[in-house]
Amino acid sequence: MVDYILIFIIYLFPSYCIYAVARKFKAIDRWRAWIPILNILLLCEITERPNYYVLLMLVPFLNIFVWGTLWMDIAGGLGHDRSLGILAAIPLVHLIGMGYIALASQPSGWQKS
């Protein structure tokens, strides 16, 4: 039972981070953050990357680089250092990286263009 609760929490936190990013970028369909595959499409839309990134996410090891690229673009778009996106690509550390990028306040002087 504890395993299921832990898995549920590990699913909820990244989904909430994606939702928070979508809210900051004023994405229309933020609800897609909670649905697997659609959340990657949402990130592609936010970062203006092509939708075939979803297919690249299915390739082992390549998915780590694609995920890092998406989060580097998000970090840069939110006014953070783009290298913070690399944290989102490191297994287990990704929770800290995604949380910081999504939930931290934007640096002073930041404005969404």
C-alpha cells in the first residue's frame, strides 16, 4: 500500500510542476499537465518545440536529453539560468530541478514576452 502512495506522490509532483509552468506561460489547456503524453505535448507547445518530441521521449536514453532540452527552454523562458534545466534530466534530482524552476518566483525584471 505504501508503494502505491509513493508512486502516486511521485506522479503528482511533476504534474503539478508542469501545471504551474503552464499557468506562468498562460497556456490555454493547462489540464493537459495531469495526463501522461499530453503533458509532454503541453511542454512542447510552451517551448515551441515540434510535437515529434513525444516520440523521441519513447527512445531510451534519448528521452533524458529531450526532457532536459524542454526544461532548459522552460527555465530560460521563465528568466532562470538555462542550465537549471539540466537538473530536470537527472533521475531523482529531477524532482528538485522541476520544483525549483516551476515554483520559484521569477528573477527581478522578468517579464513574459
